[in-house]
Amino acid sequence: MKVQVDSERCQGHTLCAMKAPEVFELDDVDGHSSVIDENVPAGLEQKVMGAVRSCPERAISVEGTA
């Protein structure tokens, strides 16, 4: 599974990093999210999907979901 954050849509709500801190990091200046590595580590897929569902801006997309 691969994950991406659309930097144009992200508004820095930080919900993704709360759901999956192993996958998402926040910018120190504005709090916007980015992925640490687009390849989701095994075992973290459910956390990432929770982050996708929690994003009010729908800024997170995934590829290769089962």
C-alpha cells in the first residue's frame, strides 16, 4: 500500500498524525502533514485507513488497498 498527502488540500488538522504517527509527520511551521515514506509498513494499513477516514479535507489518498 502507498499513501500520499495532497499538500494543496491539507489544512493542518493533525488528525492523520494522531491516528498513524508512524506514517505521517507534521510541519513544524504550519502543522501540515506529509508522509514519512509513501510505502506503508506492514501492519499499519488499518491505522492509515483510519487516518484517511478522519481527514476532513480528504487530502490523503492510498493505492494498492486490499
